[in-house]
Amino acid sequence: MGLLERVREAEATASGVEELRDAQGQVRERLKHELVERLGLETVAGMLASGGVEQARDELSVACRAILNTGTFEGVTAEARERLVRQVADEVCGLGPIQPLLEDERVTEVMINGCDALFYEREGELRQSDLRFDSPEQILVAIDRILAPLGRRLDRASPLVDARLPNGDRVNAVDASVAVNGPLVTIRKFSSEVRTLAALVELGSLPGWYATLLAWAVRARRSIAVAGGTGSGKTTLLNALSCEIGCDERIVTIEDSAELRFDTHPDVARLEARGASIEGQGEITIRDLVRNSLRMRPDRIVVGEVRGEECVDMLQAMNTGHDGSMTTLHAGSAEEAVLRLVLMARFGMDLPADIIEEQIASAIDLIVMSRRLADGTRLITTASEVGWEEGRIVLHECVAFDLSARSWELVREPAFLASAVADGILDGEEVEAWRQACTSSSRS
């Protein structure tokens, strides 16, 4: 039985999924082999180098269709032909089976679990793709295309690598030497859409009165820490809060991978950490950037995520005239966020925990929690003011969240509101109208 007959038979058999995938893979490999044989490797490489990826894709697609029209591929359906053309073009010009997922704006994350499985998250739901990589070598080719322009590599000597694509998508790759089922790749896609607090309200992530309260906290130069789990929307909220900073202030952003966007703000200095080169040199850490930012005349410092000893420098910056700075961190609750800050600060500061806690209490005014629910919905849940009483940190919950009812309640008015009104930062009548709106909302 010929290869094309095997494909047709597998398509007609419900239980022949693996056999179908294997047969289709062989047809694709044959098409790719004939493409290279007809054009030559140098010609293909020249297309990619001279005309750009999109032009090369168009030219290779035309060549693939010409080959498919020959007698050797007789019997391949029109639908299958277009699929083969797209897959071969993706493999030669792009990142193989994951290329369509990266181009799908609804997909937010792509996960490669070796050759056995390819998963992706679309609209908050985790799904398994019908496409897979044919071999570990094909995965490594895709990884190399991502890392090579950055001067990075993935091998036994460097089995763990963080990088990002030119459009900002974050990439984590794990070599097969430490991954049981083959190379692992996780790509978190970068959203080019800037969501303001108003946009988050429209999405149902928080009520309008809560968004107003957070906007006032930014205007009153309260230092805010956004905490939550992985993929809970911390960076999205941080970006929304940053949009509330006045255009007369200078902002310095510090990130592991640049995601924050300030398209409408006139004075933003963006810094991004850099890993070591192949020779093990040139690493620039978040801590290095935080220290350097203090020499850049910032009004506010926005740290994309604090995860280590740079916490010390960030707290010191907030305590030395950079009020209204913001950051994110991983934590499941406001209490856990404080504990994590203490732990991270102790990595870089050999001081007793109570002194570090006092530094945290004087540096951070508000801890806002974000949460990703089981159905993929992302919500801004609680908000707590940070205080210092009787020699210890205290957290006063201002906004409470009821998960069962998916409702918010103002349980305590933040102390900064009264002082902001007294200082003329906020309008008293506007705040009073807000109080009445909160009361009406709680009654309903």
C-alpha cells in the first residue's frame, strides 16, 4: 500500500489518529525534501535573508503548490494540499507547528511538552493541539531560531534559558538533559493591546468604583504592589495603573522581559534585564537596573516583577523620595505578599526581620490582589493598606471580594483619601460622590 493510500485509509478510520499523523508527517517530509531538492538550500536561505520572512513564505508556498501539482502527489485533496503548504512554510520560515498558534491573537500561551504533546491557552481555556513536532530535533531547530539572534543557546551546559521573541513574547526553554519527555518550551504571548482601568471595568475584572479608587491611589502617589499567581493578570493591571500617572512625571520601567507599554506618555525610560552571553559574560540583573534607575532622575519607578534581592533596592528607592512607585510579585494573598517581600529582602540585606518589615511598611502603601479563576476569568480581587502598629506590619483590608457571588465590597475607606483631599490632590465633592456610589453599590 502506497503512502497516499495509507493517509486516505487512516482518515477513514476513527481509531487511526496516530497512524494518520505519522502518514501525514511523511507526506510533509517528502514535500519539504522535494522543495529543497528543486530550489537548493542556498536559494532557500537567500530568500529568507534578502526578501524577509513574509516574502520568502509567499515564494516557497508557490513552489510547494507547483510540486503538489505533479503526479507524485496525485490523490492529495485540495484541503490537505493547503495544509501541507502552510505546514512546510511554517517549518522553513517560522517555528513549525506552533507558528499558527503564535499568529492567533486569541491564544495567550503555548506549551511544548516534547514531541508527545502541544498545548495552548485560548481565551483562558487550556487546550491540546492536533499538531505536534515530529522529533526533538525539530523542536531544537525552533528553539535555535529564537535564541540565535539573542546570542543565547540551549544545551547540556545551559539547560534552562529565558528569552523573548522580537514582538515581546516571553520564552522559557528546557533542554532534554533535564526534561524527561524531551525539550520543553513555554511561550507567553505579549499583548500589544494596552488595557486601561476603564477597559478592565468593561471586561468585568473590577467594578467602576474600585477602578476609581485605584486611579486615585496612583494620583495621590501611593506606592502599590500588585500580587497574584502566574497568569492572573498582574502585568495587565500594573500597565493599567501606570496609565494613570501624570504626563508631567518621568517614569523609569524595569522589567525582565519588556511588556509594559506607555505609548501615550511622553517621558518614559524603559530598561530590560539581560542574561549572560554564550561566553557567560554581560549579564545585567534587575537589581543592577534598579540601582542604575536612581541616577536617571525618575519621579516613579515601575518594576515589572520583583523576585529576588533587588527587593532591597526597590524598597530603598520607595523610601527615598520615589513615592508612587509600583511593582508586582507572586503571592496568593496580601499576607503572603508581605512574607515574600521579607524573604526576598533578606537575600540582599543582612538585617533582622522586624527591621525589614518596618522598611516594607514605610515603602508600600497598598497591596492589590489579582486572581485567575478556574474558568480562565481574571479579576482584581482585594486591596489592603499596609501599616505599622506596635512594632509590626498590619494589613487593613479596604476592598473585600466574595468569590461565590463574584462581588466586591468597600469594607474600609483607605486612609489616603482624607489626606489627599486635605492636600488638594483630590476634590472633596468628587470623593463624597464616590462614597455615595459605593454605598449604593453595596446595598444593591
